Amino acid sequence: MDVTLLGTGAPAGLPRPDCPCAACAAAQGEDTRAATALLVDGALLLDLTPGAAFAAARAGHSLAGVRQVLLSHPHDGPAVEVPAGLPQPGRVPDGRELALLTGHRVRAVALDAPGTGYAVTGPDGGRLLYVPPGGAPAGLEAPAEPYDLVLADVVGRPDALARLRAVGAAGPTTDVVAVHLDHDVPPGRELARRLAAAGARAVPDGTTLAVGSYEDVPDVPRRTLVLGGARSGKSVEAERRLESFPDVLYVATGGSRGGDTEWAARVGAHRERRPGTWRTAETCDLVPLLKDEGPPLLIDCLSLWLTDAMDAVGAWDDAEWADGGERALRDRVRELTEAVRTTRRTLVAVSNEVGSGIVPATASGRRYRDELGRLNAAFAAECEQVLLVVAGQALVLRG
């Protein structure tokens, strides 16, 4: 079964008409996108968009063989003209299945938003799932057979992919292609980077995909370190990298700090950003978590882990530091980085980059700065990907 993407953009397209934003200004060439529509084996058209016939012709196809046109989401704009020869568009009720004479079977998938998803099984047994913009499958049951191809709003609804992964409907060999792309993320390399972190990819309009071919499925980095200064956006970047995965364990190393209202506000802001399916553990005992099997870990942050470790070895007292404290801290860092090296869990860790600022005025401050630099370097050496976040922009240092 082959799928040609006549468009891959949001309903308004990309760039949006008359939109002055930077993402729309940068959407040129292959990064321009018409509203998403899919042509399956030349026989089934999912979503009818303006210019579908011309889009098919540019991709080397014709709509003459289309036997069924199905709509997936409400259309608020002007009426779309149905090209001559095409059947009138329709919609399959949730849970019902439609069998085409071409051998394709289409099942309507219920969503948590207005619209209908479509699961298509081809004559060759290939399976794809198409989810309309702003929606996520509802009522999924585990275990589910994995789809060969998923086309969904990965940027706008990453939780849709997390739900599919939770029940096994999206697995390691599932080709996840982002569609309904809008101006939320700058096109080009930044879009590709964010999607790759979620195990997904984007393709230009007119691309034909062979369902069941997964050679181009990006490998999700198993270990990632996200560095950045205060309020740089490093925690947001780290959380974004795992929001399309279910059952993430968020490891908060800062504790509750009873009575500190500012700290409580910071913790509350972080908690509100996180998906409701994530669990939280407040601990600095990271090694056992890294050694255990389990869902992905998000550690925020190594800077506070180091503070706790330095407290434990008496690093703030020069005499204790010289009398075994420094050696004890080195052992703790070595144990942590060795656990990172051997962990089988997907791991994203956050740490502060403090080496580029003002030299601390105190000896203890300079000691902390130096030790954090050493910890970051040792941790980064064990990671497939290392990012530095500056002004909310992620710079890839490795991977």
C-alpha cells in the first residue's frame, strides 16, 4: 500500500495567508505546505482540500481512480469544490468499517475532539492510521497491533502519539509522519530536530510513502543532556522531548523546601506543564533508578543533585574537602556516570551551565562552579545527544 501526501500542512496551510510571524516568513520551497490530504493507492482520498487535483498531478498521480473520499475534520472555510469525476465526500461513523471494492478496509476511530480518525488496511495487509488536526484517539485498549504508518498532528498533540505507544499501537518500527504542520515551530532543521526527538519525521508535500517501510524511522536518542542558564528554557526543552511518550517518571532533585513560597511556585509551574500521565519522584538517589528497567526518566536537575552530593561529603568546609571530601565527591560522580553508561532506560537530564557567567566571589561558590562543570562534562560524555539552550533556542552540541 502506498500513500501520497498531497499536503502536509494545517488547514490554513503554511505559510498562513497574511501571517507576519517568523515561522511563516521562513516557510519557503519544500517547507511550504498545503492543507493535509492523503491519496491511498490512487483509490482512497482522505480529506478533500482546495487544489487536490493539481497537487496529485504535481506528484505524478491522477484522481481519476478515486472510489471513495472521506472527510476527517470539520471544515469552517468556504465550500470546497469537488473535482469532476470524484464521488461526493462522506464520513464513516465512529467504530464502523467500510470495505472498498479495491480491497481496502477503512475503520473509523473515535477521537477526543471533533472529527474522525481513519485506520486503513490495504489489500497487502499494510496498516495505517490517519488522525485529523487537534485530535487524539480515544478509548484505546491494550494490547493493540502496531500500525505500520501513523500520520498525526505530532507537534500540536504529542499526547496522541503517547496514547498510541501506551497500548502498543505505535512501536519501534512504526513510521510516524507529522502532518497538519502549522507555524508553531520554525520549519526546516528545527522542526526536523524536534520531531526526531519524538521518533517522528516530516516529509515534503507530494511525497509517496510505502506503508511498512521503516528504514527512515528516526532513532530516539536514549540518553540526552540539556544544558542552559537560568530561565533559558532548558526544562521546557527537556519536557518537550518526552511528551510523546507514556508513563514518564519525572525525577525532581530539588525536594519540597517547606516554607519557601518562591520555590513552591516554581515547582507548581513545572508540574502544571507536565502531562497528567507522568509520575513524579522527589529524590537525589539516581543510581538505582538508572539501573532499573522502566519507562523514560526525566531528571531535573543535575545542579541540585550536585548540591546534595556536596552537602553529603562536606564540600563547603575546606578541611573536610581536603580530608576525603573531594575524593568522595569524585566517587559519587563516577558512580552516577557509570550508571548512565549502562542504563537501558530512555533518559533526559537537565543541568545548569554556570561556567560562562561572573566568577563567584566566594571560595565555596567557585568550588561549586568547577564541580558542576566537571559533572556536566562527565555526564555529557555518556550521552548520545547534548543540547545547549539559549534564549529558548536549542543548539545541538552532539548528536
